Amino acid sequence: MLWRYAAILLIAALSGCASTGDWSSDTPTRNDPRAAKAKRVNLQNQSVSDLYAPSSNLWIRIRDGFEMEPMNTPLEIEQVRWLSARPDYVNRSMTRSSRYLFYIVQEVNARKMPTEIALLPFVESAFVTNAKSSAKAMGLWQFMPATGKDFRLTQNVFRDERRDVLQSTDAALDYLQRLYKQFGSWDLALAAYNWGAGNVSKAQKRNLAAGLPTDYLSLKMPNETRNYVPKLMAYRQIVLDPQAYGIVLPELENHPYFVAVDVGSDIDVDLVIKLSEIPSEEFHSLNPSFNKPVILSNANQQILLPFGHAEIFQENLKKYTKPLSSWAAVQVSKTESVDQAAKTLGVDAGTLREINGIPKGMRIRSGSTVLVPKTSHRPGDISLAMAENGSLSLDKPAPPAPKKCAKGAKCPVAKSSKGGTKGNSSANNAASQHKSASTGLAKSAKNSTAKVSISTPKASNSKGVSKIQ
């Protein structure tokens, strides 16, 4: 079996022996420079239960790392009031953060950044890993597609690393450090993260030309950016003194919530869930970047598992003797319908459409990568080239050309099913548009939980993320 049993990463970012109490790290452990900084723990000769943190309360550790000065402005006070009036909402966000906050704090500490930065996903996404904005920003840190590519976050048919907990955190902190170096203050760095570095620079130049200060509070900016740092400071205030605002913070222990397991060969998502003995929801909360039901070894991916389940997964995997993966990937050689492609590939059309998320009526463009059931003719793991560059492009078939009528003959006019004339009834068109709009709203309401983030007074999310309750 190609699986590397011992390749387990403890995402505690340990730099040395745990007994030293030093929970920082600055040495990458994988060849991938984007990989999280973490020390490998071999579960065959080490026990994760032997590891401990110098403090048992993560909130205390976060408070100890606060460095930013409160603004004490009406905007900040208003944001604090808004949150304190919604303790249930705050508690849900805080509870969601419990899976990820230890790891983020570790990375923030390793870079010697203020721990207020670890609270930024509360503002960006309310710690919803699959949060997606109307502007196509994605993940905990709400990376736009272009910015994600700038920070080498892969976005292809198999995975979207803007949703990857490790990769997106690493990229977001890189980005924020770059902005801090450029602007010299965390307030302005955060404004640039929200609004764009170019816009902040232009606002500063306008103030300089007018003889005005160029700090955060002095710049003219959109309301959403004006409220951005006050939102973060509001969360800071609540973490600093939750009782003063009637908030009860969930207990967060100062140790890793998850362990990262290297992928040694392709393995089905369902099999990982089964062998690790965790609910499907828990797996997808920790591993939201996977777009397909198979995890690829050639994608240099890691699987995050709850701290206590990595050993369970390892032991069950050792006993498992069946194939690990049920899926192969192929490249479509010509543009054709799903039915035609399925016939060419020798697979069921319904399966091809469902597993690749292809809507009915769409054609698969030449060069697209599609997932198909693995057979004896398609053995082995999905190639590195496909794992890194696989894409799926679709298009609608061209409408059929209208039939030509014989010379001198009168062409028949098509009738609607209810006796109306197609294309000639404004009433029918209006009814059709109303029906389409209603259907769209219904679908939007049905799917609203998949596109979520935080909303606070007088400011929409910086990237247009839908509201969350």
C-alpha cells in the first residue's frame, strides 16, 4: 500500500521538545514553501497525549498578545454595542472558531504579529470556512480569485486553497505582513486588506496634497472600510472583558484541535471519514478546500483530522486492504454533450454529470478535466499535471437554425402551450420573467447558508458576503 502511515503533522507549530513549553516555530517542514510551519510527530513512536501547552486557556494567551491600541471612537463603541446585543450570534461565531483559532494564534505568534490579527476571520467570515461573497471572495480570510493566485493558492477543478485552513492562513498573514511593511501601521494594513493597497495609497496622497494627516481615521474611505478596524476592535474588547458585555466565551484549551496527515496515495473522502470515525460535517469543516470526492496525493495535500482521531485513522488504515480510491481523471479531447462524452468514456451519463457538477443542457469543452469511476483501464493515482492544472469548462450548445420556408409559402407561427403566440405576448414574457425571478429567489434562499459571513451596522462585508445570523 502506498500510504505513508507515519506521515503525521501535529499542527501545533512546535519548534522543539514539547517539555520546553515553547510553542513557536519558524522552520518549514514540507518542501512546499506555502506549507504550515509545524513539527512532524511520528505516531509509531510518539504520543500526542504527551504534548502540553504552557497555559490551559487559549483566550488568556490571545489577550496576552494584544498590541493594537483601541480607537475609542463612536464607530468602535457602536460595533461593541451591536455585538453585545447579540450574544447568541457571538457565541455561534466563537464556537465555530474553536476548530481553527489555536492554529491561527500559533502562526500569528510565530510571526510576532499582534494577536488581534487572529480575530480577523470573525470580521471576514464569522469563521465559516465555505463563506463565499457575491464578489467571489472565499474562505475564512475571504480571498478574491486574483489575490489568491498572487499568493499561490491553487484554484482548480479538484480544490480551492482559498478555503484551505492552512494555506489560506499562511497566505493571509503573508499579505498582512506585506501591507504592514508598506504602510507602517496595522490600522492602515487592515484598511488595505479590505479596500486594496492602491486605494489606501491614493487616499493618503489626496490628504498630503490637502495638508491633512494620513492616518486611518483621517482618510476618506468607503463606509465598509471605515468600519472594518472598529469591527475588529469590537471583538478585541469582547475577548478582553466578555463579562462586561454579557458575553460568555466558549472554553478553548491551549492545544491543537486538529492534526494534519500527509496524503501518500489518492484516497476517497468517504473512506477517510469512515476510517477516522468522525461525522461528515466535521471532516468538511476542517477540509473545505476539496471540490471532489477524492483527495489527490500529487496535489501535495494534507488531511486535517480532530486531534484525537488521527491515531484512530492510522490504525484503521493499516487494517484496510481494499482500494483506497474509486476515481480517475481524464481529459476530454473534443467539445461534446455529457451524453456523448459519457459514451466516449464508457461511463454512465448521470454519474458523469453529477460527480462533475455539470448542469443539464451544458456541453463539456475540449481540454476539460472530468472525474470518472476508476477501472482496470484507468489504474493508479491522478497525475501531477491534472492535479495541478485540471479545469472544467462548459458551454451551451448553439440554438438550432430556424427552418426555411418554401419560396412563396407562408411560415407557420409557433403557438405557446396555452394558446398564446411565442415571442409576441408581453403578458407571457412578464409572467416568464416573474417566474424566473421567483425561482431564483427561492434557490437563493435555499442555498443562503452556503454563502455566509458577518454583518454589522452601517457596513457590508468588504467583499459583499451574504449576511449570517
